[in-house]
Amino acid sequence: MGGLSLWHWLVVGIVVLLLFGKGRFSDMMGDVAKGIKSFKKGMTEEEEPTVQAPPARLQTQAPIDPNPDRDLQPMKDDRPHS
């Protein structure tokens, strides 16, 4: 009752081949191989450095006028005082 013998593995292999079929199993292995090759290729390729423009400095921008209307006065408080 310990481990699996050669006969057990043969039965498992036959069942797998019957379920998936010879062509489907080889197609799956081919897809796995393509995935591994693609992964290795992606790992060996160096990523191209992206060149970004430096951010604009505040000195090059026009100053913001906080109050464009010079005649603007604060609102008067018209709440009743108690």
C-alpha cells in the first residue's frame, strides 16, 4: 500500500490519453513550450527606456494674479447681531 508502481502510472497515463486524446495533449504541450519561450524572450529583452520631458518649472510660468478685479470689496455681513 506504499507507493505507486509502474502499472499504476501506466493506467493513469492511458486514462489521461483517453480523456485528452493524443492530438490535444501534444497541442497543450506545444502551447506550454511556446509560453516558456515567450517568457524567456521577454526576460532577456531589455526594456527600452522611456524619455520623458522634464516638468515645467514654476519660474517659466506666468504669475497668477490673485484678484483680477481691483475694485472688488469683501461682502458686508448683513446678519442680524444679537
